[in-house]
Amino acid sequence: MSFRDFAVPYAIDAKYTKKVAYFSMEFAVHQPLKIYSGGLGYLSGSHLRSAYSLRQNLIGIGILWKYGYYDQARNQDQTLQVQWNEKIYNFLEDTGIKFQVDIHGHPVWVKAFYLNPETFKSAPLFLLSTDLPENDYVSQTITHRLYEANVATKVAQLILLGVRGAKLTDELNFNPALYHLNEAHAVSSAFYLYNKLGSVDAVKQKLVFTTHTPEEAGNEKHDIFLCEKMSYFCGLSLDEVRKITGLEGDLFNHSLAALRFAKLANGVSQLHGEVSRQMWKKYEGICEIKAITNAQNWNYWADKQLYHYMESKNDISFDDRKTYLKKRAFEIVADQTGKLMNKDVFTIVWARRFAGYKRADLLTRDEARFEKLVTNTKYPVQVIWAGKPYPVDYPAISEFNNLVHLSKKYDNVAVCIGYELALSKRLKQASDLWLNNPRVPREASGTSGMTAAMNGAVNCSTNDGWICEFINHGNNGFVVPPIDYENISVHEQDEYDMNKL
């Protein structure tokens, strides 16, 4: 197969003929391809699967991470151990496309690999790698680890995804009508397009942007002089960069630049759209920020038999199926932890990326109350946690480890490792109550609750992200009654939410 005049290799639906190149730092397409960390990747993976189902004229562009995000293992005492193991994929094709990118004034070779749509039933996906013998070791490491902690390496990764991702579309002769940035990681593509097209207005006609971060401090900023030194701006002087982006000062704000280069942006839930508009309204020259609530691909996530029994109003078979799904998932939990859970007991699951604002340990902060919950013989429960902290987020790792130590006291409490697509699906099938308790309004969307609902789990959540649009309290889920969170301290918010839970 020749990749030099690439066309999406399936019949395009007449409604979706517009060519789109979709850029994302991570894609959770299927369990064997470990190039994702959390919700951003789960979303982009579901986008590619849905684009395939809908027969859209779309290609994905990402990075082939040699060691993935990281492999979650255990120390001798069951606490978290971070491992980076090389990944080998025989299902990726070498496109034969190889070209150079200038990073830090130094030419770096880049190779493109291809995930065929038929492999995992997803839109075509191109993945870039610098892990090539032609490169020196430092250049090879650019594509070693997703979300590398070293700042210079991270900037190099952003250049690779944006500038070289846009260059790849030229190498493929794909000529997209739209470049869709899933988060601002690839906004360096705008400088490549500016050089190619000649004006900011021309770039705006081709760029759209999905923002995921609901607070300004969480949006990435880097030293603008470092970015220039690393060749981020495609040869443009800092004076010209400041002129076309309107940015001032010594920090390059990737999201703000994206909002000024794009013709349209979207938040990922109705609430997040509101939060984003409030957050960015003080800046001039930004594009409209709409809200397009995230979705997850039903074909991939949903248990079809549960739906069949639901639609045929067969409650007995529905319950039997859910019980079977729980029992199957509990074998994984038992294999990992030695805790054999009871398929007939009400099961609470908290499973997602470990980050401070998601408050994994909220249920346990009042230890006496937690003890009362998990030792109640009249209303027995089981509680399972799972999730990956960022490998250098030491408070989050400590939170994970504290839950591990707490779980040792109880037969009906477990903490799992290896929270990736496969375990995510199994734990959603095991869950009777899917617990989600982020600090409002920090969760932009929270799509794990969507896929839990597709597997017969009831959502219990704080009033954040997509939940605001979904939950009818006491009917299809449970929600902590919202209050004016803006005018109370973090401690007061945590106390209130814990007590309401």
C-alpha cells in the first residue's frame, strides 16, 4: 500500500466527506495499543471508533510511545511501583514515510507508523516515532514516555505532534479541510500552517480546538525563550510570534494560542463550556467556545446482553447477566489482591486517573464512618479502587498507597493496579454504584460514568461535568446537591461533599 496519496480506505458516507486530521497526544483505541493515560485518550479512542462506524473522512495523528504511559506494578508491600517496559506491536505498519524535523536547531528523523482501520475497527491512525537508529539517544527519547516530566523533552514532544503531524498530512498528500486539536498539545501546528498559508486568517479557517481543562492554572505554559530555542515556532521571530498570537510576557500559553488560532473551540460538557467561557472571557481575540458534551463509543463499551434484556423488559435475565459480569470481574480482583468478592453484595467502584481534585480517598476521610459502612452486616457493601497516578505526582501516589494499606484491614475492600481499557471495562461491569466525587467544577466531563452506565452501573457523583446533564436524582442515579462552591474553602467543600455522600 502506498501512503503518498493517502485516502481513507473505506467508503465515505456522503454526510461526512470533509477531510479532517485529528491530533491527540494519546489514543485509547484498544487494550493492546498502550499509548494513553486517561480520559483524553479514552475520548480520542472512542472518536476514532465512532468515525469508523459513521464512515467519516478522518485520520488520527498521534505519537508512538515506546514505553507507553507506564506499567503499574506493585512493591513487596503491595504499594505502587512504576515500571517502563518497551512495547512491541506487530499490528502497526511501517508507512515508509521518514522525514526530518528541526528540534533545538538539530535535525531529528521521524518515522510514521499506521494502524489499519480493520485492525481494531477505528479510523486510520498515524503514529510518529523518533526512536530510530539514525537519531542520537536524546532525540530517540522524545517518543519514549507519554507526558515526560523533563520540560525540554515535553516541548520536543509538542513540536513533534504539532509541526510534524501537520507536515505528515503533506507527506500523505491528504490535504485536510480541518485540523482538529484535541487539547492544545499540537498547537505548534498553527505556526507550520502560518508559514504554509501565509496569514492568521487562513490558519483560522482550518483549525478547530477542543479544550479539556476547566481552570486556567491547569493549561500548559512554557518559557517562550525555551520554546524558541527548541524551534517550536518554525523559524518565526519572537516579535512575530507575539504579534500573531497576541501573547505577552515570557510564558507561552498553549491553550490561549489555540483559542486565538482556531475558528471555533468547544468545551466537553455544557457546564465545562460555561466554565471555559468565564475563564477565558478576559482575553481579547479568542474564538467562540461552544459546548459539545463528550461521548463514548457504545459498540466498544456496552454489554449488549444487558441492553437486550433491558429492552425486552426481562428483569430476571438482566439480573442474571449482571451477576455473571460481576463474578467474572471479581476473578480479576481476586487474582490481583487475594480478595474474593461476593457477586451478591452491593459493589461500589471508584476507578479513574488518580489526581488530587478527583479525591479518590473522600469516602475514607472519616475513618469511623468508613469502618461503619464496610462492616455493616444489615447492608453489606464491597468497595474497589483502581487508577493510575501520574508517575511523579507523589501526593497522588501516596493517596493510592494509603488506600492499599487501608484495604489490608478489610476482606471486602480492594485496590487494583493496571487500570487500562480492559480492566476499566471489567470494573464497570462489576460495579453496582459507580462513584465519582471530583471537586466541582474541576471535572470537565467525566466520561467513565457514561461507560459505567452502559454496563448496568448506577452513577453517584458530585454535580460536575456531564453529570449535570444526565442525572435525575433518585431515578437514574444520585447526585450531591450543589451549593455555591466558589465562596467556600477547599476544606469546607470536601467536608460538605463527604457528608452528603
